[in-house]
Amino acid sequence: MRIALVAILISGCVAEPATDVTEQAATTAFANDKAAFDFFIAKGLTNFQAAGIVGNLDQESGVNPNSVQSGGPGRGIAQWSVGGRWDTSANDNATSYAASQGEARNSLNLQLEFIWYELSNFNYGLAGLRATTNVTDATVEFMTKFEICGNCVQTQRVSYAQAVLNAYGQIDYGAQYVSESWPLASQPAMQLECGKSIAATIVLKNTGTKPWNAMTALGTTVPRDRTSIFAGSDWAAPNRAAKITGTVAPGASGTFTFAFDGPTGAACVPGTYQEHFGIVQDGTAWFSDAGAGGPADDQIEALIELVPGSGSGSGDTGSGSDGGGDGATTTDNQAGCNAGGGGGFASVLLIGLVLRRRATTARTP
């Protein structure tokens, strides 16, 4: 079925989507709702946070990348303004971003990626969005910080977002950050001696619809299922730091407990190592798979500075001077450690503990 949608301009905001003719999806008013919802889920947002964004895009454009605001400057799915974020804002416009990506400006994927680029690199409310706990707050946060509209018809945006959540939000597997025992990225890297261990726990909330059980594991990623050099006897496997004990119901929190074990002998090579983890339902799916609730494969991170042990358990790596082992930062983790990073150590989950973005003055889209 096809439906014509008429654009109505209210104080700089489009009250109804500014599209000419839009193909209706079976379960929501707009054909691109699910593609947009799945995109933001894959970026690590919760189901209601993704729905909050899509509800706004429904209001702005019907998620139509070819949308043109009737009598106004709005363009694309977020109705970025001509003379601003559509084509002229320094380092922040869809036109230059499309050129840098080698992709058509009017493609749906390009515009979704541009939204994520803006959220990740400018002060458009990603931290606040990640901190929301329901679809209404998520919708309002994106409306206020990203769309920056006047009379935004908030109730309609929330209604659209709720419809998207109802249609696509029943996610089997998803996790949201609660707490962890190791330092954050703003703190120095955790120092680990060869032959020694550091206990670690991470607590995550089950945001999916299925319970967690003994098949729910904290697995190594980047790449997935790699053997970690920090795996010890308390790990479930060299590529599984820990598994859930008992059952964690939807909405409850589960704890993964393990230790980072410093390698010994020839494996003791001082340097800075980056460890990444993801959540996996073994035999079923990774939580970072498309359509699942995340976190993404690179969002649980541990930065570890491995140093020579004080006893005989460390390998022949020198005494810490420029001779012997030089302690160079690793550049490849295929054999058990990721590329070395600098200055921080983090578990970057759905609420975004690490946000490397540049603050800018808020502008209308």
C-alpha cells in the first residue's frame, strides 16, 4: 500500500513527514523504520534508545533520505538544514561526509552513518541518550540535543518511537553496563606483573527477552574467539573469560567474575596490550550480531600494561633498561593481544563510558 504524506511546517519543525509518497511497512508507518532501528542497535544502543531516534526520524522525514522540507531548508532523514549541517557547517555536514565516504549523499546508509558520526564526534547528546532508561526519555533527548527543533510535536515523536519499539524491540539478547572493577579509560592503564593475577568483575543488565544461563559468556573479540594471553585456570576457556552462574532473568543483572593472569616464561613480553570482550550466547548468537542488543565487539575494553615479574616466573625480557626485552607496544592481537593503546583502560558499554567527541555549539540541523 502507498500513502501520500503532506508536509506541514510549524515553527521550523515538520509536524508531518515531508515526503511525497512513502511505502508503508507492515507493522509501522514507514518502510525504512526497521533498517534504521537495526542500524542503531548494531551501534550498541538499547532497543528503546534506537526506537527513540527512529521515532524522531519518522517525524522529521518518514525516514526518507530524499525528503525535502516543503518551503524550508530541511533535507534528508534528519532534515539537516541547507546552509548548515546539510552542506556547509565546518567538519560537520552531510555533503562533505558523503564525499569522504565515497557514497551518495541521498543513500539511507550514508545518512544513518552521518547521524552516528555527528553523535560520536559532536555535542549532540550521545551521552545523555545512552543514559536514558525508557523510550520517552530517549526520544526527548534526541529531539532536544540532536534535532534542536522549535515546536517539535513531542507527543507525536514519542508515539512513533513507541510504535517502533513495539514492532521491532523484542530483542532476544542484549546487555547494558552496570559496573566493573577495573579502572576506566580516564585512568592510567592497569599494570600487571608477569606471573601475577588481578581479579576482575563486570556486572551487566539483561536487556533482552530471554534469560541468561551457563551458555551466556564473556568471550574474547577483535577478533572473536581469539586466545587471550591473559587467560588463566579460572577462565572457562582461553577465549571465554567467564560464564553466568545460575539464571539471570530479563531486567536483572548478572556478574562475570574472572582474573587477568600475567603470562610467564617466554610469553612474558612487557608492553601495552588491549583486551576486548563481547557477550555471547554460546551455540546461538553474539549479542553484537545484527538485530541483537549489543554491546558491540569493541565496547568492553581493558588496557593492560604488562611488566616483568619480580620473581623467577617472568621470561627473559631484560631488567627494564633498554637492553633485553624492550617492552614495545604490541601492534597485533591475532595471537592473543590487541594493538596497544594509550592512556586509558575501559569497559565501554551501552551507556558510553568512553566518548571521544569534540564539543561544539548547538546548531539547528
